[in-house]
Amino acid sequence: MKQAESSYLDEVYPEITIKYDDKQKSYYKKDDKKCLYPQWKKRYGIHKVGGNFPAMVAKYHYEKKGYIVVDDYCLVRMPKKREDNEGYKLLCKIFGLAAVRKVINNAEAVLFFKGMGHGGDPDLFVYKANFSECFFVEAKEPPDNLRQNQRIVMHFIRHFMCPVYVVKIIEA
């Protein structure tokens, strides 16, 4: 387990930096209509007004580039609600049930072995309408960094499904 553990803990993910205007962050936290970024609408996870600002900056960025962005899907989190989740069904359609199950089963095995439970799914799933390009995004605002459970899930996504990117948002 030690060698496998060092591989997912030391794995490096391509980073993309996106700049934002600090006024927009203030608008977002107040749920002000002047904000460019959508509020987090995810049914599962953290959903407080002003929360998840980095993910919504990334979502806006990719949607402006013509991608479709899914911020409500379940892989490892919410196993009892997973089968009914539209985002989960989309992932199964794109990658096939076998690949999705490999990610879930492998990630859950490591997470439970380490006593971590469920969680660690990246913030967003991003794809082109014709499925020619797809990837996951974990959005962070420094000094926030990847947590161990995120690294575990991202490792298996990368190996069984598609690339995973870390988007760092910084003030312009």
C-alpha cells in the first residue's frame, strides 16, 4: 500500500490559473445580481451563499469557452443518491458503467481503508457537446490545496476516465 499511496499523494495535476476581479468576489458573497458568476446550485455538498467561489469562477471561465459544465454529479460522494443523479448518468454514458465503477470501487476501497468515508469528487465535470473533449476540474483559491481524499479520487479518475486539472483562481 505504501508505494501506491506515494503515487497518488505525489501525483502532479496540470494547473490552470484564472484571474478574477475582487469586486466580483464581493458581489458573489452577497448574492448580488451584478456578479458575473452563478451561485452554486449543487444539490449535494456545500451550498451556502458565497460558498464555492473558486468553482463558480472556473465554471464561468469554461462556459465562456464553449464547454458544458456539470457541477452536480456524484461519483464517490452520496452513494445512496448516485444512481438517480443526472450527472452520474451522464458520466456512465460517456465513459461506460465499467470505467465509472472502477473509479468508485477503487477510490472507496482506499478511502475506507484510510477511514475517510465518502467524498473527494472534483468540483466540476467539463466537456464539449460532441464529447470530443472532457475533463474534471478541482478549483482552489490559494492558500487552499488539494486534500488527501481529493488526491485519491482524482488519481482513479485520471487512470480510468479522463484528465483532471487544478484551477487556481487569483485576484487580478
